[in-house]
Amino acid sequence: MTFMDPAVIFSTQLNDLLRLVARQLLAALALILAGILPCAAQSSGVPALWDARERLPSPDLSQLTRLRFLTTTDFPPFNFLDPGGRLVGLHIDLARAICAELNVTDRCQIQALPWDELQSALENGDGEAILAGISVTAQARATYAFSRPYMIFPARFLVRRNSALAEPLSQALAGQRVGVVAGSTHERMLRAYFPKAKVITYSNAEWTYRDLRDGSLAAVFADGMQLSMYLGSIDHMDCCKFAGGAYISPEFLGQGLSIAVSPENRSLTDAMDYALHAISTKGKMTELYLRYFPVGFF
């Protein structure tokens, strides 16, 4: 499977180009120029967010007495409690991998808190970093300093297993009924990039799956991670599959998930970047992705 070069995805030039073509060209052409057209990727099917050739300076953490990650218990499969009451998930394993890369395992801690207590805990010095699925937005940047992204979420099309829909979907979906949650970012993205599709809105995502299974819809457009979890559940009864590529658009979907630290501790973001780069280039991030998402969303 192929998808976008992340170096292109996150470039300022691409964002400027996206805004320009959205005003001047057909939405289908905008889709291509925005970088939504798939291109080379890792053989594992996981997007490479780091350039293996990049060299980051090794951080000096000799004065660090503790590295406590703050997270939650209610964001599966990233962080949740297993049947034995133990805190587990991709974020937990990622925190431990970061500590190992930084050689601070003996000073590494993980604490789970309610979501609405994370910010105050960081501000009060009860933790050094938040690893809990915080999206990087302009509002969040006013509160936190961020590492570079460790995970991005594409939009995907879900179709019935016997569907012949394939790229270019901007043409294949012309006149086809496509279900999407009303008022969502994915509805706006669908209308912008696939204007020939017949958009059918729903107030409940479960109803889109029901109508897709029943044949009332040709496709469903939604968050790829949520769709992958649906495909991995028994509820979908082997009815469906992904069609087309993984659509990544910073303008609509944001820049992904990053580790948040206090603005006064920006040097720690450099350490996080160093560790995340090593984890990615050594294949550890791919291992974690495949462990927690056996039905990949890319």
C-alpha cells in the first residue's frame, strides 16, 4: 500500500498550495495537488513520519530527576485498563520506549489521571509530559510546547466487500451515495474533495455502517482509525473493506498527535523528538502500530 510522503504533508508550501488550488481548480484536481494522491511508503503499511537520514543531537538529561508521563485510562487502544486493572496501551508502551531511548528508565514514571486534570497536573509540576492523544491546534499551542507528531490519522472510505469502487474515487463516486456524520470534519472534507458524490448525512456513525451493510450506501467516509476498529470487531460480520487510499489533509484533519510539555520546558521537546526519531527509524513504532491496530488504517 502507498501513501503520502510526510515531509510533503507538513510543509508550509503544501498548505499554501492547497488553499490556492481549492479556490481556483476543480476539487478533484485540488485533491491531487494537495498531496492526497498516494505515493511511496514503508512496506509495513505504516507512514514514515521521520527521515532516517536526519541526525538529531543527543539530549543531556543528566540533571533530570524524573520523567513522569501523564495519561488517562479511557482512550483505547492508546491507554486503558486491562481486565486485571493494569494500565496498558500504545501510549504506555511508547512512554517506556522513549525512556529506554533516553536512558532514563530508572527515572521513568507513568501516571493516569482524568482528562480534565492533565493540564493542571502539568502546570503544578506533577508530571513532565502529557502522552494522552492531545491534538496540536493553535489553541493547544498557547498552553503547551509540543514534540513532533508520533501518529497521524487519515480519512478512509469504507465499502462493501464486493464493491468494485477504486481510485480515482473522485470520479468513481460521482452520483454515489456516501454516508458521513453530519457536521463533522469528515463531512466538510468529503464535500470539498469529492463534490460529485451524493452526500448523505447521519447523526450517528453506527447508522452509516448499518446502511452500508444493507446496500443503501455505496460508501462511508470517516476517520480511518475508527473504521479500522470497526473492521476488527465482530459487528461488521466480514461485510466491508477499505477502498482507495489513506487521505491525509492537515487543513481538515490537523497535524496528528504529539507529546505535550510545559512551555517553560521546551528543551524536553527536543529530547522527545530525539527518542521518537530513534523509535521510528528502528522499527519500534511500526511494531507498536501493528500490535494495537491489527487492521491497519493506512
